[in-house]
Amino acid sequence: MPIKTEVEQVEKSMVVLTVEVPFDELGESIEKAYRDVAQKVKIAGFRKGKAPHAIIDQMVGKDAVLQEAMNDVIPAFYPQAVESSGIEPVTIPQIDVVQLSDNQPLIFKARVEVKPEVKLGAYKKLEIDEIEQKPVAEEVNKQLERLRNKFATLEVVKGRAAKSGDFVLIDYEGYIQGKPFEGGRGSDYMLELGSGTFIPGFEDQLIGAKAGSATPVKLVFPADYQAENLAGAEAAFDVKIKEIKTKKQPKADDEFANNVSKFDTLKEFKADLKKAAIERQKKERETGIRMGALDKMVELSEVELPAGMIGSRVEEMIQDFEDRIQETQKITLQGWLAQSGIDMSVLRQSYQDEAQRTTKTELVIEAVMKAEKIEATDEDAEKEIKRLAEGAKKDINELKEEIKKRDGFGFLKNRLAVNKTVDFLATKVKVKKKDDVNESSTDSD
């Protein structure tokens, strides 16, 4: 005899299931409950676990046995009730047993938040701004400049004072209230002026000084300085500039191109950089359109997010954060909170916006997926597994087995369906054009 389930919507995204289970359906759970009670209760004249049902009913009570059976019954029948009702719960249910009597149907209520209804925007009429990209020539020059900086050498400067961008070799010692402090001393330190490596104000006061000079530096440590004993403190430094050096970049010519690439000439090298820049910009534009279409779709759609759903997402994010710090910093979450001086409630609040944004995005994608009947096929999954295997240089059957062990096929197909949905939105978006980049004028020879 099947269970009966009634659904009552009591609030937006909140329902109450009233579930009626025929008493005959409880047989296995009641038998298990008798065994469990017999193991827990010592009854004179019987070995542990061997007391008959009638004796247990007499000594403990049938109601206690039925109550014990609920530990097995609710987890067994609640999922059936959810499936038959067609709801999609997003939180753990609050269970209230309404009727629990011998030879009577079990009746319980389950109050649970469900996925909210999504009112989709006009996703076939999306419009976004053109993805802004720098001229290709600028990208090529930037790459060349980065490489020239990477292979630059330092040359000693003579006859002039230090300026921003110079490298100065210094000895220094710091004092607070006339006394040296820990960590305030260094020798033969190569400092790039203007790099922001030292405390704000330190590097600025060395500009204009000459090699061989002793330069006094006075400053105040930032109020949020990492060393609490120095935060906000006034300090004085004795700094000796031993040497001033300037960075000398190699000339961008054929010799340079030959040294840093597989090409013999600068022209060939720049042509390759240009080709790579165009391809990179193409991919960036495609990604930008996909993400822009999705963001616009989320912006235009309406959904009231259940508090419990957001709360669950926040807890998932906190768990991910805890796993990361345990792996990278070898510290517990409580230890991190104590070190940071942050309260748990503040940490939870910091994840609220991201949890809402992520949850709404997932719900919108799912709604579009259903509306357009988008799904990933087994063939799609096969192609993706082949691609992953080739990328990881693994045997495809070996990778399939790994995915199977982790029950990952469903997850893989869902991810592919999500990607298909975002691709679909990208095909519907209209990109408002700006001035086109004239690729024919991007040569920087």
C-alpha cells in the first residue's frame, strides 16, 4: 500500500508535506527497533538482545519501540514523499510526528524550503556593451617591454642623485624613541625606489640622495601594520646609500629577438606576438560575451531567494575556506579567527553577497536550461572525458573508472549542460559595438 503525501505551501518557497505511511509498511523498521531496544535494555531472565517482543512491550512499552523505529522510518519515507510530491527541497526538513500508534498509520509533517520560482527576463533579447580591449599594437609593445625588463641589467650610476625607478644598495637601522627595534636593521639591501617595498614614505625620502651619503629618514608606521608593536609608532632610520644603479634594458633588435625567442629577427618575433595577442583577445572577447550575457540574464531575472538556501550556501563557502587554510596555513578556522580578531558572525556576513549572487545565478541557469530543454548527452560526456584524458595524458578508460568511482558522471553532465546553457545565452545576446580596433594598423615595427 503506497504512502500518501499532501503538499501545502505555507509561505513563498516554504511547504509542509503531510505524509501518511500505512502501519504495514513499518514492519522492517519496527523489527529493527525491537532488536535495538533489546540490546540497550537489560531484562532479568534474558540474555542481552534475546528478550521477546511481548516482554519488551511489557517492560519498556510499545510506544518506546515505535519511537525508536522513527530513527529508521523517517529517513526511509521522507525521500519517497519528496519524490511523489515533485518538490525540490533546499534545506533539511523540520519533522513533526503527528500520529504514532500501534496498528495505526504513521502520520508526520515535514516543513522544508524548496527551490523558488524564477521569473526569467527576456533572454532572447539581451544586450551588453562591447568588450573593451586595448589595441593589438599596445599589447605587443607591452609584451616586448616586459621581456626587455626581464632581461635588463643593472648599471652603476655616477655623478647624479637617486631618482624614482633607480635601485639603491643601502645599509639601514631604525629606532623608536631612540632605541633600535627588532627587524629594523639591514645591510646590503637592494631597494627599488618607487616600488612600495618599504613602509610608505621611506623610499620617497631617499630620492635626491647621492651614493656615499648618510640620509636620515623619519616616518610613522601605518596604524594597521602587521607587527602590532610597531603599528602607529614614530620611527627614525639612519640610511647609508652605498651605491645607485639604474636598469638598462636590452635594445629591441634582431639579436634580442634571437635571444628570447625561436625567431631570428625582431619582425618575425613581433608578428608572432601580434598573432598571439589577436588570438588571446578573441578568446577574452568570447569569454566576456558569455559572462556578460549570463550577468545580464541574472540581472533581468527575478527570484526570491529563501533564507535557508542562502544560509546553506554560506556554510558551504565557510567550509571551503576552512579546508583551504588548513591545507595552506596548517591552521584551524577557530585559530584563524582568533589570529585575525574576526568574529564568526562577521565572517558569515562577509559571504552573504557572494552566496546570494552565486545562488541566483545557478537558479537562473537551471531555469533557462529547463525552458530550452538543454541537456548534455552521453556523447558530450564521452568527448569531454577524451579531452580531459588527453590534457592529463591519461588513459581514457582509466579516467572513466576514476570518474565512476567518484560518482562523477552526473556532475560532469550537469557541468556540460551548464556550459551549453551559457553558450546558448551568448548566441542570443546583442553586443553594442564601439569603435572597432583596426588590426591592419597594429604593426609596431
